[in-house]
Amino acid sequence: MTTQPMGARGPMGQAAFKLNYPMSLGVYDSYGEAQKAVDYLSDNDFPVQNVLIVGTDLKQVERVTGRLTRARVALGGALSGAWLGAFVGLIFSMFEDGETLIRILSTVVFGALFGLVWALIGYAMTKGQRDFTSVSQVVATRYEVLTEHNLIAQARELLTRMDPMKAAQAQVAEAQARAYAEAQAAQQNPPQQSAGG
């Protein structure tokens, strides 16, 4: 399986994310289940280039990885400054003659000092409001598989063969949703009685 990140500047642009009158094939609790359904369609010669997997109900998950202390900030700043200094020193050494090693070491030291001071200033400006490190990710809680309206019958037939129980449950859920929508519409628009009655 290969996935390629595509945005508006990708090979197909925004058109890659559009279908003609998309209809739902099913909603899955994990990306793996949605992928399995699309893989089954592909294995059965369905034109999967007309399928979208859409993550819905997005939420941001942040995992706290540790406590942020002044010493940790100082070390991180010094290390990143040292890397930047080493890079600048290497660039300078390519264009100037003389003591290459001394030039690189001096830019590493200067970069480390600059990174240290800059990181401590930034940390002081937060005033202790975020004394932890973390990584975050946006994840979907459900994944809906969509296909074009003219292919929906073929796709549903294939997925029914893949998992008959899930297909039956989906049909029941769809019928319940339709009945609920009809009841809501009837409640919103009660039948009018004729004035002559």
C-alpha cells in the first residue's frame, strides 16, 4: 500500500478529493477497517479510484512527554545553537582560507551561547504557564468510505459479500435513520385540515 500526501499543489490538485455525488458505503471505527473495505473492493476489480476515505469527528490528542525545566530548556537551546553554528562554520570554511577547525569550533561555541540565551529568554517569557513538553496529533474517531453514486450498488454488493453481518446492520441503521428523518419531517409539517371541514 502506498499513500502519497497531496494538497492543492499535488499532481491532481483539489480534484483528487472530489467525487460526483458521493454516497456512503459505510462508517468504520478505525482506519484499518476502512482500509480493509477498500482493499476488498480493489481485490474484486472495483474502480477504487472513485473511492474516498474521510476521517470524521476530528480531535486533537496531546501526549505529555515530560517536565520542562530551566536546565532542560538551556540544554536544548545550546544544542540547537551548536548545530546551527556547525553548519555556519562549515559554510564559512568552504569560502575562506585559513584555520578551518578553529573557525568551525568558534562558530559552534558562538551558536551554542546564542541558542542558550535565546532559549532562556523564551522560557522566561512564558512565566511558567507551560512547564511541560508534549507531542500532539489530530486524529479522527470515525472513518467513512464514500464512492460515486453510479457505483454505489456495485460497491455495496461487494461489501455485503465481505461481511454479511455488518452489511445487515448497516441496512438496519439506514432504515432507522430514514424513519427518524420522516418522523421529524412529519412533526415539523403537520397535515393541514381543510377550512370547510
